[in-house]
Amino acid sequence: MDFDTRLADAWVRAIAAAVEREQARLTELDSAIGDGDHGSNLHRGFTAAVTALDGLQPDGPGAVLTRTGTTLISKVGGTSGPLYGKAFRAIGAALTGPTDPTDPAALTGPTALAEALAAGLDAVRVLGKAEPGDKTIVDAWTPALAAFRAAAASGATLPEAARAAAEAAEQGARDTIPLRARKGRASYLGERSTGHQDPGATSTALLFRALATVTAPDAKPLSPSA
Ligand code: ADP
Ligand code: MG
């Protein structure tokens, strides 16, 4: 299975659906250690991303994800908008390029997607300067990427790699509970930020779970209006 235009489109729509479903939980988490807008920030951003895709005739998965990133940057005011926006633009850029006619999977197979997801994490880190353990998006994305890479390197299929990444991201998000925030709004709370799961790490887990869901062999296509 290749990460083609259809799957890229399905991924963004699945993230939008997951964010809609989990909006209240994300907001609740952000109310505990932030300003309570993470759910609404992402809902606004991914709803706009789906609208943008409805009007797009993309020429590959890279175009879908680049447009998604651009839309997130322009529609989300919170810290997470530019961070996720840059990440999706970097993933899109990594998946855009000349295909090798002798190896069509070179740009869209599990290994290529692993490198694109690595470019996404790099973009988050360049902009946000967070280290693992700072209680941010990085704490879910880092283990998810490691799991995805390890699976891809050992010859796993895209669904297998995506499932391993989703599980690692969910674990990474849970593992933020005891951490003290060192970046973003939650860091203003100092010690009082401990004991709460980080909202951004939680939404990153939703992103990776959505990837596992749309690549699963029995995945049902989401209609463009869903
Ligand atoms: P804001 O903090 O502006 O209200 P959001 O509520 O949408 O923005 O997003 C908050 C989340 O952003 C945090 O839970 C954290 O995971 C993430 N975050 C904040 N700063 C950084 C950073 N420097 N690097 C990575 N992620 C960050
Ligand atoms: Mg917030």
C-alpha cells in the first residue's frame, strides 16, 4: 500500500473528524494547564483544511498536506496552529518531488512516509525549540516516529507501521502526565503543570491514530462531505 493522494486526503478528513469528536476533551485538557482553546483551535483549523481540500485538485499526496499546513497556519491563532501548520507543510514538501519510474513506491511507501513524518517533527522542533520531556507535541511525535521508522525499516506494511506509531503516540501522550511543562503557556504554571496530560501531545496522538485508521485494510472511505 502506498501513501497516495487518496490516503493523504482521507488522513486529513479523519483528523478533522477525530478533532470534532474529541474537541471537548482537548479543551478540557487545555483548561487544566493552558487557556482552554486547544480543541476549538484545532477544530477551526482542520474544518478549514477539509474545506480547502474540497476545492483542490491535488496532483499528489504532497499537495494535499502542503495545503493543509498552509490552511492551519492561516486559520489557527494559537501556538499549535503554526506548529502543526509547519509540520504538515514539511510532510507535504517531503512527499513532493519527481517519482522514480523504476520504483514508484520510493516517494510514497512506508519508508518515504517515515522520512516525511521525520521532517514534520523537525519542523515542530525548529519552530518551537522543545526537547523531549518538555511536555509538548514533541513528546508524542518523537516515540510515534521512532515506532513508525522501526516498523518501516523491518519491512512492515503501511498499516502496520501506522498502528505501531499510533500506539506509541498514545503512550507518549499519557507519559506527559507527570512531566513539568517547559514550553508554551503551561510552563507558566511551573510545578502545577504536573499531573495533567498535555493537550498538544494528545492531539498528536489523534493525528497518528487517524493515520492508522485510514490505512487499516478494512478502512471505509470518508465521503468528501463527511
Ligand atoms: P495556545 O497555547 O497558544 O493556547 P494551543 O492551546 O492550541 O495554543 O496549543 C497548546 C499546545 O501546544 C500545548 O499543549 C503543547 O503541546 C503545544 N506547544 C506549546 N508550545 C510548544 C512548543 N514550543 N513546541 C511544541 N509544542 C508546543
Ligand atoms: Mg491553548
